[in-house]
Amino acid sequence: LIILDRNTSKSVTASKYITKVRQSYYTAPKQNKSVQPDAFIGLHQLQKLNMSANKIRTLPDTLFVPLRSLKNISLHQNEINQQINLSILGTLRNLVVLDMASNLISNITGSFPRPSTLQQVSFDGNNLTDFGNIFGSSHRLTCISVQNNQISCLTQKAFSGSQNLKYLDISPNNITKLPPNVFVDNSNLRLINMSYNYLQRLSSKLFYGLRSEERRVERV
């Protein structure tokens, strides 16, 4: 276990000491503004990576390549403002939790690795206006949270690949309407939070396929 909270480092770089350690958890020093592409070389057994509450602005395309055992990534409360192409996660076949909340992300492209083990995703508090069909290959997802963005619309197939989805939070955003049958493949949904949007009418087909005995919809 290595914890380096509350230091004054400005950049995370490869360390001969760190790469020789067989640890499962790494917490980056605070106040980092950049991460070098080779920062995690040798950490093949790392399972949890916490780089939250820094000032990181960009992520190198090959940053996560050495981390094939990684299960949990926490990058919330940074200043990431680049377009996120999900191919950056392509080698992470064991990833379960991805937290990129409270950044400045405005665009996400690509799709999550296949086969996907991902269960929880948070892009809360960013600048997203939409997220396309990025969740289409994530059939194990149980929790998706994109609250407090600038999302104005959802595609018809936004959650079509997420058959195990149980919790969805799309509040507060700028959504004015939802496509009919947008939740048709999400029969396991138990909570949908659509609070504080601009929805005026909900289609009679909107909740088609959901289990009424488990369904809970927060106010709109």
C-alpha cells in the first residue's frame, strides 16, 4: 500500500521504487498537473488508482496500458478538459468502477472495452451536452450517473446495451424530452432520477418494459 496524499509534486512520473512494489492500491500526490505516459509502467498488479483532487488536465493515450489488473479508477475533482476517447481504457479488461466526476469534460467518444466488466460509471459535474451510445457494450453496468451536466437530449439507444442497469441519474441537466422506449432494454431499472430538467411531457411508452413493482422515478 502506497499513499502519497497532500504532497507538492507537480507531475506523476515513473518511479523505480514504485514499479518494484507489488501493491494493489495507489493514491497520487495532490496538486499534480500532469501525468507522464510511462507513470505506471511495471504496476501490472495495481487494482485501485486514486488520482482525485488534483489539477490534471490531460490523460496520455497510453497511460493505462500497463495496468491490466486495474479494477477501480478515481479521477474526480480534476481539471480534465480534453475529449475523452474511451479507447484509452482498451486494455482494462477487469475495470469495475470509473469515476471521472467534477472535471471539465465536454465530449466522450468511442466505447468501453469488450468484454466489459464495468459496473459503475460517474461523469457527474462535467460539461457534457450528450453522450451518444457509449454505454452500448456495457451489459454489466448497474449504475450510471451523469448528473449536473448540460445534456439536452438522449439517443433512442442510449442504454440499449445495459440490461443490468439498476440506477440511473440524469439530473439536473437541460433535457426537454426523452425518446419513446429509451428504457426498453432496462427491465432491471429500480431508480431513475430525472429531477431538475425541462421535461414537460413524458411519452406513454417511456417506461415500457420496466418492472412496475420496482420502478421509482424521481420528480421532473
